[in-house]
Amino acid sequence: MDEVKDQEELKPKAGEYGASNIQALEGLEAVRKRPGMYIGSTDTKGLHHLVWEVVDNSIDEHLAGYCTEIETIIHPDNSISVKDDGRGIPTDMHKKLKKSALEVVMTVLHAGGKFDKDTYKVSGGLHGVGVSCVNALSVHLKAEVHREGKAFVQEYGRGKPLGEVAVVGTSEKTGTIITFRPDPEIFETLEYKYDILANRMRELAFLNKGLTLKLTDEREIDENGEFRSEYFHSEGGLKEFVEFIDASKQGLIDEPIHVMGKEENVEVEVALHYNTSFTETIYSYVNNINTREGGTHVNGFRRAVNRLFKQYGEDNGFFKKLKFNISGEDFREGLTAIISVKVPEPQFKGQTKGELGNSEVTGIVSRCVGEVLGHYLEEHPRAAKKIIDKVILAATARHAARKARELVQRKNVLTGSGLPGKLADCSSRSPEESELFLVEGDSAGGTAKQGRDRNFQAILPLRGKILNVEKALEHKIYENEEIKNMFTALGVTIEENDDGERILNMEKLRYHKIVIMCDADVDGSHIVTLILTFFFRYMRPLVENGFVYIAQPPLYMVKKGKQFRYCWTEEERRAAVAAYASGENDTSVKIQRYKGLGEMNAEQLWETTMDPDTRILQQVSIDDAREADRVFSMLMGDDVPPRRAFIEANAKYAKVDV
């Protein structure tokens, strides 16, 4: 009886957060040896992942009802501080491990309040590896905790405590401050990108209405002597999130449809909006984690949308005149939706948590969305008719696009290889070692053909600016000669699954390096944007697999006599001039500004832009698909004001074309 009584006394009361809430499963041994297993990679994505792990802990405090503000600071040395006003990490003794709970959390893998259901009902950092991994991968970390009227501090070096937890003063506030500097022995880059952090903070503000997030960059000071900083706060939540994403698109209905529901302790929130574009934009989250591969919550949403709109269209006779079937894809064209669920015990597929696997969530989301959507269609017949008309247009266009695709692909089969006549192919038949250069203009294409290495480099000249796919119906895209040439040269095809969803078939992809090579001027930049828009909308897997690159031709050649140096930046140009000049006004130093690829001969183009030993290639990646979708829509869509605002806001980062 005494033993039972002791256990009852040790059990925390509701709302309490102490050492007994911290459960430890194992140590930190493998993190530094195999960091990729825990944070995905050691490149810039892994570097930023460290911040997400710390911020997620503060978000969990918000979800538990104890945190209202989180501030992230980028210090001049690229160290990071994350401050919150939550309860503060417990500092009392952990009875099992005989050390401070703070030290347990910071140094033991799989240790934290996430495993105690009384502490966190819902959590993003479910594996409990977060802050301990950050500690292990940091050359230095300082944890400062304010709770119980005191301020506690403990410091660590590469995951090991540099001393005991110390009381450094009194405090009237509560919360945790984690400051860490990533280890240069682990990471390939140590520079934090403000925009990557800002986009995630904005996303978290939308997902957690009422929470304030602040981002401060101490590396950048404005004309007033102030650090660059930004606040993110949303009272409208997902409704405002959808409006933000669709700001540059023309709306089809007056305002987003908002769904909120709860069933079996699973909280569901969805916001959806229809616009006049031709693309489906769905982003999904589980406990604030972006589930990029979707999962059962997305399946439930799509099931509800397909079922409700199909039933409504059939009941009202809107589909009677169609000579082909409506597919699920048609109901979602021009749809922007955010799906957020809070699941007490989510099951993810894979370490990256990219896809939700809980089967029960499908039905829960489907029922919640179906109920609200059913009421909306009955109460808003005019809006419902607009959506159904858009569905019929989408089905008609899809039918036409399928015929256009089949025509292009059938023609390729009938004509043998089906390769475009302008393609100068390489002799290698190994996709892993073959490169395709998409070159702006026949003239530059001719120079590239002369300068290339024929063994592994293929050249496809593109005439002028390709079709802006952001404004075109899909069947028009397959009628465009330059786009047809790209499809056939690459060897990829677009196919439909049973739901009518378009999938890129890369089984016969002929090149694993696709290089966009355009002039280094405004027109060249526009053509690059057009091509990237096409890849993002219709060949995104090529980008996601790291196959797409942008060539970086030099901007200048600085020459003195027989000496010359190529320069890619203004800084390099100034350095070259300074190196060659014998005085302040040395007229023997000549500067040639390359505005076009055609200004270089074949040998120059090879050694500056095509030679693997000397060239500079920028690999295209999608760090944030949601932000990329918004920017492409804004830059290439019809709505001018958002584009103007974007240009004005980013003018100071732009290159001047002279």
C-alpha cells in the first residue's frame, strides 16, 4: 500500500510539468555519426531543420495552452536563439536518471514530455529526438530556463554538459531560451537564410491562430540602425492562409469555405477556395508538420470533395450533356486548400513524417468536410453553380489535353526515336552521365553545339520565349512546339491514374542533368522563369529529384594584354581590375560585359559555362512548395498589383542589367 501511495504522490497533477513527466528511452550515441538519419541531411535543409526542432518544442507549449509568443534570432555568427514564454523545461531532479530533467531533455535521445500524455495531448516533435539532436550537432548550446521564480542555465559542447545546471538569478517570467551554434564539422554550410525561416514562421502563424512569432536578423541593419525583423500573427488561421496563397489569383467564389470539427479526439480544420486557375493546390499538416506526401487526411478531404460535388451535379442535372466521365481531378482544378489535423498519436510513413498513415483519419476528415460542404452547396446555389461550371470546363479541357498528349506521344512512336530535329544528342546512352542543355536561341545553340563535349552533352535550342503555362489551358501546352520538343527530347510522358490525376512517367528519362542556359540579361531571366514555371507545373518530379540546373555564364571578362579573367559577380570584376591595373586610371585594362551567350565563341562558352571542371551550375530545388506555388502564380499570372508589390519589396536584392 505504501508503494502505491508513493507512486500516486509522484504522479503529476493536471497542468503540472515536472521531471516525472520526462521519460527517457535511450542515449545520444549515433547522432553525430549519422546526422542524416535524424535531421534528413547536413546541407542547408538540415541546417534549418535544427531551428524547426527547437521551435517545435515552443509550438507544443502553445498547443498545450502555455505559450503565446516565440522569437527566433539569427546572430551575426549564424548562431540561433529561440525564446518562448511557455512553462520552461523542468529543472528538478529526474528520479530514475539522478540528474536534472533539463540535462535529460538536452542530452538523452527520445527524452521529453512528448511521451507523457498528461503533458502534451498533441505534439509535433513526436520522436523526442529534437532538441537533443540539435545539442549533439552544435559546437555550443546554452539552455536558459525561467520558472518557479528562478533563472537556470546549463551549457553544452557537442552534446556534452560543460557544467551542472546552475541558478543564475531570480525571474518573474517563465519560458525557455535555447541558443546554439551549428557544428562546422557536421554541416556543409553554416549560413542561415532569412527567407526560409520567415516562410516557415508565417506558415506556423497561420496554423496556430493567436500565436505571435517574431524573426530577427542581427546580420542585417537598416538605414535607421535597426535589425531586420518581422512579426507573424494570424487571428483568421487557415482562412487567412488560403487568402494569402490565392492573393494573386482571381477568385471564383466570394470567400473561402471554412471547416472545423472534432471526432475521436482528432481535431480537423480545413479552408478551401476556388479560383480561375488550372492547377490544384493542396497543402496538408498534422500537428503543424507539413505532410508533403499527403496521407489519410488528404484522402479523406478528396473523398468528401469528389462525393459532394458529384452528387450535387448529378442531382441538379448539370452533367447530362457531357459525353465523357467526370473524374476526381476535375473537381479539384482551381482548388486551393489547407488541411490541418491534430492527432494525439499520429503514425507517419517514414522518418521524414511526410505521409500520415492513421486509417481512421480518412473517415473523420471526410465526414467533417462533407457536412460543411453539403450545407454550403445548399445555401450558396450561385457559388455552387460557378464551381460546377468550372468542373465541366476542367473535364472538357482534360479530355482535349489527353487527346493532345496522345497525339504527341503516338507521333513519337510512329517516327522511331521521335527526337526533335533541332536536338544535337550526345553519344552516351546512360542517363546518369548524360546532360541536356536547353539553350536560348538558335545562335547560342549553334555555339553550344560547337563547344560541347559530344560524349555526354546534348543541346536543344529553344526559339524565343516558351508559352507561359500559368495562363494557358493544358491542351494548348501540348500544341506548343518548344514544349513538345522538351517532352520528346527528355523521353518523359504524362499519364493519368484511375482518378484522372496526371503523373509524370520518368522511366525513359534520357538525361539526369537538365541545364537551362540563357543570356545573363532581363530577357534571359524571363525565359528562365518561363521554363521553371513549366517544370514546376508539369515536370515537378524532375526538380524534386535534383535533375534541373541553371547555368551561370560570366558577366564580365577583364583583360590586360594576354592576361584575362572571367568574372561572375561585381566583386570579382573589381578584384580583377585591381589585380591587373598598375594605377588608378590604367587604360590598358579592358572590361567586356557579356549580355548574351552569342557574344562568346565556342571555346569561351565551353570553358566558362559548360566544362564540368570550371563551370558554375545552380541546382534548382523546392525548399517550400507552397511558397514556390504562390510566387510562380504571382510572377506569371494575370494579377498585376501583387506582382508589383513583390518587385518593389525585393528590388534591393535584384541585379541591375546594364
